[in-house]
Amino acid sequence: MIKQRVARSGGGKSGGYRTLIFFKAPTRAVFAFGFAKNDIANLEDYEVAAFRKAAKLVLGFTDAH
């Protein structure tokens, strides 16, 4: 799971967005969640744990899934 900051037009990275991407090199990258940093300061530990579980599930799918 990659947590990436993305700049907002006119706001830069500090006033921008945060995205979560499930990533498995070299085969798959899945956008999972995005939020404005001014709406949510950061994810709680239990939320990160839930996203990690979801990443394992999603990244285990085959192309047919």
C-alpha cells in the first residue's frame, strides 16, 4: 500500500490530497481511496490496518476477477 500526497491547484502538497494505492510490482496498481487533507488530517491506525487487509484481498485477485 502506498500513501501518496497529491498537490491541489493553488494549494501545493500541504494543502492538497492524500491517496492510497494498492500496489503489487510489476503487475497491478489499484486506486483505493483519496481525501482532502483539510477534511481528514490522517488515517487512524485501525483504518490503515483495514486498508492493508483490503490490499491483500484485492491484489490477490486474478485478471478474471
